[in-house]
Amino acid sequence: MRRITAPGRDAALLAALVDASPKLRIEGDASEGPLSSRGLFAAALRALAAQEAAGGEGARKRISSFEDVERTVAGSSSIGESNEVDGALHETLARSEARLSDAPEHLRPQQLQALCKWEADDLLSAIAEHDGGSSDADVVDAVRLTAYLRRYLSDPTISVSVCHQLNGGFGKETYLFSVTGEKLAGDFVMRRDMAVQLIPNACHRVAAEFALVKAVGEAGFETPDLLWVDVEHPEIAGGDFIIMRRSRGQAGGNLFGADQTPSPELNDRLGNIMAALHQLPPLTGLGDLTESIRSDLWGAPAHVAVRNYLEGYLKMFRKAAHTPSPATAAVFRWLIQNVPESDTTATLVHGDIGFHNMLLDDGELVAVLDWEFAHIGHPGEDLAYAYNAGGRDLDWPRVVRAYEAAGGPVVSKRTFEYFRILMQARNAVSTNLASAKLFRGEVTDLRLLSGEFYFRPHILQSLGEMISAYGSDFGV
């Protein structure tokens, strides 16, 4: 990493770019606000400008403040000598993360909160201051889709009349298209891998996701109508994709909650759907599909599957290119050391149930979409994620009553709060890895700036608060 210099030409140029950013127009993103490409680009520029203006002295202050926190947590600091002050901070954080990932000792919730708060404050303070991308051959349009479908289905009558990409979604591209032809007609959806995989585990590739959703549907759970998955598509370069029929309805909200107040019946339906999912029989036909959907995990105690999931996630995080985060490593180590023991049997969990993945039609919950985080684990994970993502909009006691009445296991408050922390910690990893791909030049989607300059600091803040509250409530 380049050494931060004293204010000069670079600082002046960045200041000019910050001033110009409100006038920026980014093709393909007409949205406004802090999570638009333009808003995120401006936030990143402000952070860089603040860091550049602070110069070497600012970097030294950041190192010193982290040393203070690390001494509080571990009794010592991993700081080393370096002439590159900005590089020294990066190296210090990386060493601290590695040590905390392997630490046998149990950190107290207050120590974890201190780590989370330092990282969140460090990110937010910068923001507060005043080509791995696709090529033309990667583009999905009506002409290329027509050529592809005619060859794939051996039907020269096929014609794609409408094709457009949906906004939202960082891990996959989604296209809606309409077709006329003898062998295929109607409205369809393409769910496509990104050219660069942002999170390298679980069902984040469509080939694994297709196999899972197909097996779930065959077991009697309501899923979208999948048609096929293709990994050989010369007419359309780039990521592999699933083709499915378009279901009725539309997404019920976003990562932060519902677009409108859910009806009482929707709360009941959500509880029923989660209970039905958790009572599916073992899908042993999938074999060892992923590191967390394996033959030996079906029927295992849930805490065994959870520990496997956590250890795999921490290993994946450390192996993948990422921004060093001692707080994230320490939280995962704490989670591994505090997995709740129970008599609950491991089940399939969706792992990402929120209004952004609920398909609603006139207020009715039609289906749960996007299974890329699915794995074998504890049923409480889905309840915890659904609460984290939409608890303010849902009538949560009603959801739980419906869930238990439909056969879902009782999840204790302690276990529920533990899984709220786990699912938030997983979000800290996901946002870190996604933005790191952008910083390394592997992708060029500016929306991924949201990981570093919007989501991750708030996730770390809430993690620290949740762990502290958990320690106070349950004496951990």
C-alpha cells in the first residue's frame, strides 16, 4: 500500500473530485441516495480525501489508537517497525487478526465490543470527513439471448422481445426476459454468477444453488419453477446461469425491512414457511454438495453443524483476500467457543430470509428466493436472520407462535440471541470480501463500495452492542 503523503497535489485533486461527485452520472444506475453508485463513490472519495489530508501524522494516530485497544484486549500489541506508516497499520491489523483467529483464550464480551467499536469508528470517521468488470461480450441482451435459446432448444422460432437487468443484488445478476416460440414462451428469469465470485463458499455458484433448490422442491417445499442451469453458453460469455419461469409477485422490501406494513397473515405465513423448511427430510441425494451441505451432517446435533459452519467460514475469510479485521476474527473465535449445546437436530437452513428475498403478491408471501447462503445448521439461524432483517416490521411474537404451531422447534432466548450475533458476524465477512474484490481491481461495480463505506461499520457497531448485551443478559 502506498505511503500517505502530506497534503499537496493528491489532496487537491481528491478535493476537486469530491466537489464534482454530485454531478456524476453512472450508466445503469439511476437511483439516488447514499446507497446509489454515485453516493457510494462520493463516500469513498471523501474517505480518501480525509486520509490524504491527514498525512503521515493521521496514520500514526490510527496506529496508536489501535495499539491502545489491543493492549486492553490482549495485554500487548502486535505493532512492528515499518517506514511505511499506512502499511504499518495494515500489517498490524493483519497480525492481530491472525492471532485472534487462533486464540485459545476466551475473550470477554466487553473486549469484543472494544474491537468492534474501534473498527467501526475508524471507518465512520473517514466517511464523516468533509478491470475485472464485464466486457461487451458479457452483456446479456435480447439479441444474444435469442441466439442462445434457439441453439439450446433447437427452435428457430424463438424470439426474445424484452430483456432487462434488475437493480439490487451483489452476488448475482438477475435478468427478466420475455420469449415467444414453439418450445418456450412466456416470462422468465435468468439468475447469473458474477464474473468474479465475491464469496467463495456455500451455494454461491448457481450450479450448486440449482441442485439444492431442485432437491428442496422435489421434497415438497415451494420453490421457483427452475428449468435448467447452464455452464456452457458460447453466445453469452461470462458467468454461468439458471433459467426459471418468472413467479408472480415482487420483492417485499430490501435489506432493511418491508416496503409496507406486513399483514397479520404474512406473519403467520412466514412462520409456517420456516417451520416447513426445517422439517424437510435429509436431502442425502445432494451428497457432499458444499463444505456445509455434506452427507455426514444430516441428522447430526445442530451444535456440531453450527461449529462446522463457523470454522469453515473463519477459514474461508482468512484464506480469501480481505481487509484485515481483528474484530471480525475475534468475534468468530468467540462464536466458536460459545456454540449453544442442545438436543436439536441439524436441518437445512436458508440463511438469508428477509424481505429482500421474499416474493409477495398483493401482500401474500409466495416464495422465498436466493438460496446461496443455504447450509445445514440450527433452525434458530433462520429465525435470527429474519428478525435481524425485518423484526421492526414483523409482528415477531406472532411469527414465532405460527412457527412453533406448525412444528418448528422451540428456540430459547439465549440461543436466539446467539444466532442473531452469528448472522450479523457473517454479514461482516460478506461485506468485507465483496469490497476487497473492488479494492484489488478484480471487479468494477461501484455498488460494492457499500461494503466498506456503509454496511461494515454499522455491522461492527451492532455486533459490539449485541455481544455486550448478550454477556450482560447471560453472564458469558
